[in-house]
Amino acid sequence: MRKVMTAAAAAIVLSFGLSAAAPAWADEEPAKADAAKGDKDKIALPPFPADASVKQVTHVAGKTLNYTATVGSLPVRDEKGKKIAEVVFTAYILDGPKNPNRPVTFAFNGGPGAASVYLNLGAIGPKRVQFGAQGDSPSDPAILVDNPGTWLDATDMVFIDPVGTGFSRSLVDKDETRKRFYSIRPDIEYLSRIVYDWLLKNGRMASPKYVTGESYGGYRVPRITYFLQTQLGVGISGMVMVSPYLEPPMDTAPDFSPMRWVTTLPSMAAANYERQGKPLSAAQMKEVEDYARGEFVTDLMKGRRDTQAISRLVSKVTGYTGLDSEFVRRSGGRIDTRAFLRELYRGQGRIASVYDSNVTQEDPFPWAPDGRRGDPILDAIIAPTTSAMVDFDTRVAGWKAEARFNALSYDVGENWEKGVELTEATTDLRQAIAADPKMKVLIVHGYDDLSCPYFVSRLVIDQMPISGDAGRVRLAIYPGGHMFYSRPASQASFRADVMQVFAAR
């Protein structure tokens, strides 16, 4: 996930990326200099335990799946071979005879600052805990149950927590951590190497390989894929990008560009249709999408001095969003995301989530002029996901680390390299697709997501050259928001679309 703050800063703290988590190095007290070894840079931390495994069972699509869950870590080393970080993973491997043709999928969440727990225990892992929907609460029982949306019948899965998230940790100082782990390109490089190292350690180099990621993890996916292809010699059979933050410049454009408003209007309209009880579908959304591409762009480009254009904008945007027409007029038909979330339920004293604007909570500061509050979804997801993942790692799997688990880390986002909001992943996406004519790509979104609007991906795909089979790059959109998989019907549709990707191989 990525967190939306200001137009520029919003870029990166979610597919998520937030918690009041301490820095990765905050609990690391430098050890006293070892006079004998002269190792002044050593950081005193309790060592991670050895990898731990547990046998488990889940059920999906009428099948009983026996599998082994393993929690463990892999080292990150510098140019001299010194260990500078430890990256924790959770792997689910189907039991039974080893099949060299069985795929393995590597999964990342985003932020930067999010652990992989959201894809793992929410979307595609063999077990899940409920979070992310209207009415979910931080104090709900963090109990894992079989996940009807799991991919385990089609692929083994490895969930990777980048440095500073989950239990993964840096072993170097703050400045070196920023340089090596909280920077755009180094992030891609070391995570790609973790994928390579896991394949090597587990004898899976010959397996078909897939990469999936959510939000900023979706930004990572094509870049990791292309780096694996061209630098580490690892071919990827398919990519699945979940609510991806794919083309950041589109939503950080200055006022003279219409793209900031074009890309969010369809998601605002989708939320309005849901409030009216209208089912969301491609047919339902076609009218507003056509308007956003056409007359809306034209009238936006005519500027604020064209009163007739403004009148048309106000009328259309009011109808599509369900907002008060006077507010739309004051905004010139240009609806800022944060203003939209504040105005939508102002009369009810509630606030809406940027990740799904139909998920709300009471506004703790209803008269504050600046909309001072947290996000309804983010406020509710940290507790159940953290509790469920820590309980699984330490009690169920028996991997008893002496460390804090960071499901969402504000610190990672705040210390991240500046400029990610001005970079894009489309270049690597195009290059990776061109390099492998057999690769399949699925990009999925929730209609109501305003943090990573689906219309950005629609526009990106439509501008891409067709390379081979036009259907091998596909966009699917479901009712719901950033974590549409919190809705059972949307998760079922998502699973069905993903199964087609694996079947195509």
C-alpha cells in the first residue's frame, strides 16, 4: 500500500507504509568495541533463530492441501561479503512428490514500509485473518482460518519482508541503511538477489517463477522482474500486480495538467454508484471512463476563465461523484482526493478511507479545518495483521525471534529516498514484456481505490505497444478498494483470473 499525504509526499508510504514503528536500527545498541577483533562497527543484536517449519492443512476449491510453512531469514551482504542485513521470509510449499514443473511465486507488499503480511494473510496465502472492510476493528480476534482465495493449489509461495518491515532488519548504521535499503534502485537490486538466493538455497532454479506485489510492491514487480531477467539470469513466467503504484507522475502533475483529475474521477464515480446500490462492472463504468478521456480533458484544458467549460464540469462531476454542487463549483470541477474524502461524509460526522472511500469511521476532529485524522482502514489493520503474523511465526511455526514486528513502518517511508514520486515502473514493464514473449501479465485493481486509481493502469496499458498476443497483458477490476480482496466475491474473481495466468503456462 502507499500512504496518501500531500500531493508530493503522498507518493510512498503505503500499498501501505505506515505504523508508528521504530526505525529498523532503533533497538540496535552498538556493541562495545572488541579490542581483540577491532570490530568497531558490530551491532549487538540477539541472533535470529534457525529456519523453523510446521506442517499445515488448508482447503480450497474442494481440495485438501497439505503443505509445509517455513519461517526463516536470508542474509544481505556487501561487496566484501560482510552481512549487512537479514531478510525474513515465509514460504508455503505443497507436500508430496517434488514436481519440477510446479511454479513458485514471490510476493511483496509496498509502502515503502509494508511487510508482506497483507498479501499473505489477506489475499493469497493459505490462511487469512479478516481486515480492511467496513466494520472491521483493531480489537477483532486475530484468528487464522482457511483462505478461499489462496493460490497454493497452483503455486508454492514465498512472502518476503524488505528491510525495516516485519522482522527484517538492517545491521548497519542509519546513514548506511538509508543508502543500501531505503533507496529506489538498491531496493530492487537486493530484493532481486533475495529471490535468487532463495531459489538457490531451495534447489528451485528450474521451477517456473512468478512475481506478485501490492501497491508499491506492484511498482517493484516489473522492476524486479527485469533485473532478474537481465542481471541475475532468472526468467519470470508471469507478473501479477495488485493495486499497483505503476505510474507516479500521473497523480503528482501540476495544475495545468489534467491527469491528476482524470485518473481519480472514475474511482470517485464508482464509489458513488455503490452508494446508490448499482453493481460495478465494465459496462457501468464505461460512460464515466469515456467522459474522463474526452470531454472532461477538453474542458479542464480550457481553464478556469472559460465559464461555459466550468459549468459543464460542475454539472458532470456533481452527477458522477454525488458531491454537493456548490462544493464542486468552488473546486472548479477539480476534486482533490483529500477534499473528496472529507466532504463525502461531512454531514454525518464521518471520514472516508483513501483506500476505499466507502469504508468510514467517526471523525475524531469534525470541526478541524485541515481534516486532522488517521485513515479508517490503516487505523484498523495494523493490530489484527501484526498479532496474527507474530502468533503464527513464534507460536505456530516456532520461529522465536527476539524483535519487534513492523507490519507498517512510518520510519521506512520517512527515510526513503526522495524522488520515488517522480519515477515510474512502466519502462521496465515494457522492457520485461518485450524480452519474453511468453510472459503473462495481470494487473488488478479495486474500483473504489483512490490511493492507486485503476484508471492510471488503464491509460498505461492502452499506450503500450502490443507485443505478440494482445491478451497477455490484462487489466481486471473488481468492486472494492485498495484491498478489494477483503470482499469475498472480489477475492473469488481475483483468484479465478490468477488461475488463468498459471493455466496459460
